[in-house]
Amino acid sequence: MFDVTFPTPPGKPERSSGKPSSTGVAGQSRRIALRRSGRRHGPITRLITPWNIGELTQPFVFLCYSELGPGARTVVGAQPGIGVLTLVLSGALAFQDATGTKRTVAAGGFTWTMPGEVVWHAGDRITGEPLRTLQLWVDLSRSPASLAGESQWVAPQEVQEEGPVRVALGQFGHARSPLAHAPPDINYFHVRLKDAQRWRYAAPNEHNVTWFAVDRGGVRLPEDGRVLREQIALFGDPRGVIEVQADGESSFVLGSARGIDSMDPGLEGHEFSVLDRRLARGRRR
């Protein structure tokens, strides 16, 4: 169903401290367990959906890339228990929140829409550029404090950076999410690399869901080849380090978290990814 490939079982590498950094991390390279292309529907490419690989990526339940012309308009309705993060990749996003307040977010910024709120998004006519966005839905059912927060809009200059990484949720090195009520135990980064630039990521110990999706260019992994534009890669065994090298100017988002079904009796600890657990369940039946 998911076109799964089975990597060679890894050894026991050194783990991270729980605060990922771009330097000083040792360990075996993590392998891709599933790679697939997004499904295009007009201007929208769906990369994660609840009825497809979303069951393997929870708490990340939906991810789509979209490209809209200036003035094009969409409506965003946050479902109960779901937070929606819309990252602006190019152009400018004009939106109106539930109170009627109108804002504009330029490329590099993002909006965070809370459950039960309905807003509209439109490509801003001033820049004349296509509006390119990545929209992520996050399950907040385990985060009561996050559900009590408010929707926010974040300007590009408010997004903290470390090296090529811009942090929308969680933490990377010294850079943290600017959201006042960011959901805990979830990392979501926007990574931009120059041609041939290398980058590496070791997920915190408790994170057993990790994936990345490319919106521009492509990246190459030491043992797994290339991941191209509008493709997503999911990783299996959570131990070790993800190492990528850019093929041309490249941009991608990476998510890692503790999976919602990580407490599976018979598969104790965090030595398995959620994908590993699903496969192990199937073998036990």
C-alpha cells in the first residue's frame, strides 16, 4: 500500500541530547523507509493526508504544497483538535482572522490557526509573485495548553534561525519557535540549502516519527539517492543522523515528533519508529 522499502538494520549509534544541532552529532546515517511523490489536484499537491500516510506520521496529519496566482483566494478552517500552520515560501499571504482583523505575511513568515477558527487566505496583489505555501495540520489532542492558545501571525523577522534552519515549531540548537503556545515535543523546520551544501539532523531521543518534504530543488542522501521536488521521505529506525546534500538551490520542511501510537505494548521504548511499529504489528497478526 505504501511502497515500503526495508533498510538494512542499523547498529546502535550515539544519540542526541534532545536539543538537535547542526554540529557535533555523531552516529549512523538513518535510512529512508518510505518515499513517495505528492498527489496533485490543480494548484495543490497533497503530501500527507489522513486517509493515506497520515496514519504513519501522526501527530502530523496533513501537509500540502500550493501555488496560487495573485488575488486567488482560499478558505482555511481548522478542525476540532487540529492546529494549522501555513508557511509562506514566496509572494505574500493576505488573511483575515475570525475577529475580522486583516494581516499580510511575507515570504519566510507563517500563520498559526487554532481549532474552530475559519480564516481566508489570498495571494497579495502588491508583490505580483505567485503565492507558494506549505500548509501543515497538527493533531493537538495531547496538548491541552496548546489548545488554550490563540491564532497568531508571525512575520519573517520574528522566525528564529540557526544556520540554514528556520524554526516554526520546536527547537533547533539555540533557535526556538516564536509561537506563544507551540505544541510540545514537535519539531517543524524550514531548511534552505545552497547547491552542494550539507546538513544533518539528529532527532531528540523521544521522537520516533521523522519525515521531510521538498518544495524546491532536491536533496541527496548517502545511501538512499535523491528526494526531489514535491516528494516526501519517511524514516524508519529513529536512531542515528539524517544527512543530506543539496542538488542545486533547495528548500524543504522537516518534521519530527513522538508518534501518537508510540506506546504499543510489546514494543516498549523508543528504538522503533511508528512505521516500524506498524510493520511489526502486521507481522504479529
